[in-house]
Amino acid sequence: MFRIVFSIFLISLLQTAMPTQARAEVLEWTLRNEHGGTVYVKFFSKTRNNVWPAGGNAYVFGDAKNHTQPLSCRRGEQICFGGFNAQRTLFWGVGEAGTKACTTCCRVCGEYYTDVDVLN
């Protein structure tokens, strides 16, 4: 009996002491393009070195409909959007490279949002 109780205690102790991997979350981000021209959008993690979509690509929004983009992220990760036009003369949020300042273009992974970011 002692061995069983001790084994259960040891297993629970090991489980709490072992580091756990970051759990994947999904942040759904809704944007609407009211600019009148095509807008290209990227999402930048301010917590780690990550960009959506990967590989130097961008999401393309060519109409005025709501577009919801699911982003696989880590809970607590701060993510900001950056938008730009084809001529790279207009910018929204943190811009094409993710380096511009903004006050309302970031969200936290794991939190729930219902608002729509309007690009105009």
C-alpha cells in the first residue's frame, strides 16, 4: 500500500516539476478594407520572432467585406497588424515591416475580441 501511495505522490510531483510546452491558441482577427484599393496585411509577434503569413508573403484584402484571419499563436503573445498599399505609400498599424508605432493595432493571444479593424 505504501508503494502505491508513494508512486502516486512521486508521479504528481514530477508532473508539476516538469516544464510544459506553450499551448497553441488561435487568435481570430477581423479586418475590413474601406480604403478603396487593395491592402496587404501582415501580423507581427512582439513577443517572439514570428510573422503571419510566413515567407515574406502578405494577406490580400481587395474588397470591403469583413475578413477574419485565424492566427495560431501562444497564449499571452502580443500580436500587431501592419497594412500597406501596393505602392507602399500608405501604411496602417505597424506597417509593412512591423516597426511603426501604433496605439490600437495590437492584441493578446488567448483573449477574445469581437471588434473589426477598419482600414481606410
